[in-house]
Amino acid sequence: MLRSYIDESERDDKYYFMGAIVGTISQINKLENALENLAIELSVKAKLNNYLEFHGSEMWNPKSKSNWHKINIPDRISAFNQVATYVHESGVSYYMQGIDIQAHKNKNYRNIILPRTLSFQWLLEKIDDHAKRYQMKSVIFLDKHKNESIDREEFEFYKNKSTLGWDGRQVKNIEGELIYVDSHTSRALQACDLVTFIFNRKKTIVETDPRLGMFKAKVCEILEPCSIHPRGQRKIWP
């Protein structure tokens, strides 16, 4: 059985990204155990009452109001690199669909598909393909979201009828219903958050400090093997 963890990342109203970490139960357990141990290590060192969670935007922002504001910059940099390394070494795959929102609108389709719907459909197709390739089934976990009812409705349509587009098809290798969880309960979901955040930033932000640019490039380099064919894939539409 495969487990797939999906999370999103936005850049104002310009770009939308949705990513998925996909792995076997043993791969996911390896990843989550590594992240849990890292969270304990950093939290104890900083004398925090609650263990840290790995959310890319909070870790990156020096003025974060989360517990990360108590973590010094060198330890934050190290945490980014370590999480990326754990994702790579766990053996999981990473898929991401980005949407250039204005370019998508400029296509002048009769019916404009919302960025979340478009990304979600593409990821489900990739997870379905991934599961079929390994002759397995996958369950889907997502961070809690206001659009849960819409996601469920779309998912049932894709399972029972077809995804949208000229090459639409049924997703037959995804089992059960969508499972929504609070991200603080899932280290794998947090890992997906961080990975999607850093690839978002790679595409959408030119760092004014060259040191940040080099750091970002290093994290993305660590993640590259799990996010490109044949292990994974990243796309931006159009």
C-alpha cells in the first residue's frame, strides 16, 4: 500500500502550487521518524514547551510568530537541508503541479478551471500512474482545507467517471475516500509543505541576498532526484 500526502503553496494571486509526497508505508515511516527526531532535537535545544513543526514559510520567515522565531538562523538553515535530505534518503517520490494563474486565464478557455482543481486532478493522475507502475494502491492524505467538500465531489467524479481534458480517464489505483488531517499530526504532510514551499520560492522569487539564493539552490538540488523522472515530476502550466 502506498500513502500520498498532498499540500499546497501560493504566491499572491500569481502562482498556485500543489505537491504530493508518495511512498510505501516503510518509506513514509522512515521519513516521519527522521523528522520527529529532528524536531525533538531542535525543540530540546531551544527549550521549547512544544515540539516544532516543519512548515516552510514559518521556517524561512525571520519574523515568524511560531516557535521558529526562537530558533537561530544557522539551525533553521540546517533544518531545511536536513528535511530535504531525509525526503531524498527515504526513497519517497515527489510530484508537483504549478499554475501560472494569469497565463492560464490568458488561454481564454470557455470554462476556466480553478487552479486548485487543475492541480489536484493532475496530481491524482500522477499518483494513479505511480501506483499502477508499482502494482499497488494508494490512499490520499491532505491538510485540512475549506474546500474539502469540493475536493471530495471532484475526487468521486474522477474515480467513477473521468478526469477532465481530452485525455481524461478514471483514477483506478486510489483507494477509499480522501483523508483530511491537521498538519501538526503528520510529519509527512509537513515535509510536503516544506518541499512545495521551496520549489514555489525557486520559481517565483529572486532573492536579493545572494546567500539566500545559494541556500535555496542547495535545498532544491538535494530534492531534485526525488522530484524528476523517473522517480517524480514537477510541472508548471501553461
